[in-house]
Amino acid sequence: MKKPIADHAARFSEIAADYDDEQNSEEYEACAGLVIRRAAPADTDTVLDLGTGTGAIALALAGDAARVVGRDVSDGMLERAREKAADAGIGNVEFGYGEFRDPQYDGEAQIVTSNFALHHLADDEKREAIETWAALDGGGTPARSDSVGPRRIVLGDVMFFEEPDPEEPFYSPEVDDPATVGSLVEMFTTAGYAATNVDRVSDQVGVITAERVVAGGRES
Ligand SMILES: C[S@@+](CC[C@H](N)C(=O)[O-])C[C@H]1O[C@@H](n2cnc3c(N)ncnc32)[C@H](O)[C@@H]1O
């Protein structure tokens, strides 16, 4: 991580009031739209949205899911997310403090989402985060040994399809640390997931959909 978590939290709290108005790029819109579409929760699912910010993904999924839990390190962004939920009359979302590698959530999560946020972590930290998500309670039946792991993880983020180019949007080397698409897919594979979709939004923005691997009729 190029900056401590507290620095990221403070930086986002400062811009929380204007954050939504500034997310008007085609790439952000496309990435968020794909994360929402690929998450596709059932009405019985709980979604855990990490790096939730002002709740763009969490609030959009609340209508389809049973429950959405948003976690972030920035109090200012979380406060804005709560205001938006209240203004929209959305009651099945809950926002609170949580970090990618320590979401501070011990309930069930059938689906994990994260949009435009994980690139703040270094690659070894991203790997730890993905392994943490894979070990969450996916809400299966313990008797079937499939209670470990959400069934789907959807990661939209800055990621490199080509050589890193700081001249292109969304990559500021002083604060961002994006991974290559190949590294992220390998991290999901190692954690017991198969990348079932890789959507290329631009050379430096994409969405990976990863599904928990099912082997021989039993989920891993
Ligand atoms: C660019 S915003 C994206 C917000 C939202 N997901 C969206 O699509 O608009 C990145 C968010 O990641 C959060 N963040 C940064 N580092 C984090 C960490 N280690 N754990 C959890 N959230 C983090 C920031 O506070 C910020 O709200």
C-alpha cells in the first residue's frame, strides 16, 4: 500500500460530499454498471460490498438482494452512504467500518462486490484480501461442507490489461497500486474461484467475476 489506510480514509472523507458528482466518467459508469449486473443477487442473498464509499454499488443492489452490508474505512464516505439510503427509503442496507483484509463482518455473504477500491492495496495485500473474502461464511449448509466461501465475487477496478500508463486516466502512481488482470485472476484461482467473466472496460479498467469452484458435485 502506497499510503497508510488512515491517509486513504482521510482523503476520501474530505471529498465525500462531492464524490458522487465527480464520478461521471464513461469508464466509472461502465465499471459500476457491470459490477451491478454481474453480481446479480437472488432475493435471498446477502451482498457484502467492500470499499463501498458512498454506496453506489450497495444501494443499487439493495432492491434485488435480501440484505446488503457495506464496509469502508472512511467515516465521511460511510456517512454519505447512510444519508443516501435514508433519503431513498432503503432499509435493507447497513454501512459500517471495515477494511478489505478485515471487513469486520461475521455474518453470511453469498456475494462479495468491490468497485474502484482494491487498487489502493499492494498485490500481496490484495491476495490476503481475496483469501479473507473466500473464507467468509457463504451461507451454505454445513452438512454439505459448502458453507465456506461466497458463491460469487465481483471485482471492478483499475487493473492493467496492457503495460501501466500513468498518462491514462485512473492510475496515479503516488496513491494507486493496480495489479495486472493476470495476477488478479491467479489470486482468485488460488483462493478456490474460477474467473467466469473478465470484462475489459478500457486498457486500465475491468471487471472480474469469480465463482466458487465446484468439483465432482461438491463445492471446494
Ligand atoms: C474510489 S472509492 C470507490 C467507492 C465505491 N465503491 C464506488 O464505486 O463509488 C474507493 C473507496 O475505497 C475505500 N478504501 C480505501 N482503502 C480501503 C481499505 N483498505 N479497506 C476498505 N476500504 C478502503 C475508500 O475509503 C473509498 O471510499
